[in-house]
Amino acid sequence: MRSPLWRVAVAERSMEPSLWPGDWLLVQRSVRRGRPPRIRPGQLVVAQHPGRPGLLLVKRAARPEADGWWLESDNPGAGAVDSRSFGPVPEGLIEGRVILRYRPLRRRGRGGRGGRG
């Protein structure tokens, strides 16, 4: 059995301005592999790329399709890869839905205010 909560780092710019590289996401996933949590249009999800196993994508679930979910980037101009290039993503490839975004605290450099960083 796997944990229903998972932490994922944002690495690309395809979801700007909603998400930025360096943001961290708390993702809720199903306890059973291949059975995604309930998703509604507009929610952010983490999915496996349908043509590149092991590559995770963070996208917006735009709408359900007969073959899965249509996933889109918020910033397609950033060279984003989404359903416009590979079509609907089968439900079994949806790993989970984003429930929280957070940014790590920046460490202060040496000599900065507040002493040691």
C-alpha cells in the first residue's frame, strides 16, 4: 500500500503563472495504483506522460474525454507538452491531484540580517 500524499517539485515553466519552477506541490493520490482520485475540470493533476513512461507532468485537467482526460498547460507558449500534442491521457496514468502549492523558505546568505542562514 502506498501513501495517499506525495510531494512533487515543479521544474518547468509550462504552468506559469499558476506554478513556478521551484514550487512544491502536495499531491493526493489513490491508495491503489491505476485508480486515480476523483478529478474535476480545472483541477491541477500529476500524470505520467503517455508516450514516455516515468516522465511526470503537472497539468490542468480541462475536460473528461471518452479515452481519459484532456490535460492542458497554463502557459503553452513555454514550449509546453500537453494533450494538444499527445491527446487525452488515460485515467490510469493520472497519478493524483494537487491539493496544495508551497514555496520553500529562502535561506539568508551569510552576513544578511537575522544572523546565520
